[in-house]
Amino acid sequence: MKLSIEHLTTYRYDEEARHSTQYIRLTPKPSSRQRILNWQLEMPQAPLLSSDGFGNILHVLTLDQPHSSISILARGDVEILDEVQEDELTGLSPLVYLRYTRLTRPSQAITAFMRQFTGEGRPSNTLDRLEALMRGVLEVMPYTPGATHSASSAGEAFALQQGVCQDHTHVFLACARLMALPARYVSGYLYSEDEGHVASHAWAEVWCDGVWHTFDITNQSRQPLQHLKLAVGLDYLDACPVRGVRYGGGPESMHAVATVARLDQ
């Protein structure tokens, strides 16, 4: 499947910011499963190209001159290959992904919920247990845009029994790590024929039997055939497309629009 992606992120400040630094994870890595046909970033000035501790492609944009807005455009074409196991070349031990963060620390309610999927009478196969967990998370937390925000933790979203893909993924990660399974957050894009869906997406991967297995909780899918991976991490903050700091500027507004179209229909 060949996909065309365009993702525009715009920040506007009520006052001029004196300095800002943006950490940008908007460039997908080529792998055996995803081929990058072309990709480009457009922003106010040339960024510094690097990589982060999780092996993601990282661009760092630093603006030292006064500015009242920042626009960052990512666009390109990719090919997603069916039934290909993605290679893992970061060199980072999967055991790193056993660690909890503020956003993925399990509450008492999440811990009690996780126990439904372990012990006697439950599937003995690890992947079967995780599939049951995937179904359980969405049953308890129906997809509800606007109920949470980017700083909501797994415990907070679980208490509301509502959330979006970010919240589903955080709760799933908390449960998987309670099961002593390395699990990581994935940010990226999802193609859908439904024009009303949100193209920016998040899902989980769990390390089992020597490979990473996909769990898209929001869409109840184990097959990443329409998913383009951008970045991975312990939680949303590690893998979010744009994250930054600034001096001055006052209150800000952020607007992001992403579209994913199929090229080979």
C-alpha cells in the first residue's frame, strides 16, 4: 500500500517569544516494512538532525529571534509492505520498556483490571491474553474525543472510563508492564477510507518471543497494514511529533492537521 501524508502543525503566541526550541519527530525511519519514497520537512529555518535515545529520527529547531508563530510541515510518500516483520535495529534492549512513567504508572484500579487477564481460567498463551486485554481496554474506555488531554495519565483516563488512542495505549502499556512484558508507545499515522477519522494515531507494541507485536487498541487490530510508524518511546512524551520549550510568548494556541491518502488505488 502506497500512502501520501501531509501534517501541518502551527503554534501561535499572544506575545512574541524571545527564544524557542522544538524537538520534532516527524520523519519515519525506513525499515523492511515501510519504504520511504520521499519525505521532507518545511519550517522557519534549517533544523539540527539527530536521533534520540530510542532510535527515532529527531530534528531540533532553535529560533533565537523574536517570533509570534511557528509552522512545521511534514509531507511525503511511503509504501507499507504487507506481511513483513519489521526489523529492529536500534540496539536498545527491550527491557528498557518495562519502566513506568508518570503517564503509564498503574493506579490501583488499573492493577485490579489487569488481574482479570491473568491467572487460572485465562488464556495460557501470552498473545491471547494481550488480545483479551486489548478488547477489555476499549470496552471499559470507549473512544471519546475531548474527554482527556495530552497530559492525562493512564490512571486519570481509566478513572474517567473514556479516552482516545493515546489514553488506550497508556492503559494498555501499564497493564502489559504489570505482566512483566516490555511494551512501548508508538506514534504515527493511520490510513482509513473513513474521511472523518483522525490520521494522527498511537498504538502499542509488546516484545514477545523475540519480536515486537502490534496492538492497536482503538481499532482492535493486530495488523499494522495501514499504519506508518513515526517514533517509539515509553509514553506519549517520548514519541510525540512535536514537543518544545520557549521563553516569552505568553499563552499559546496549537493547531495540527494531518491527512493520509492512498496513492495506489
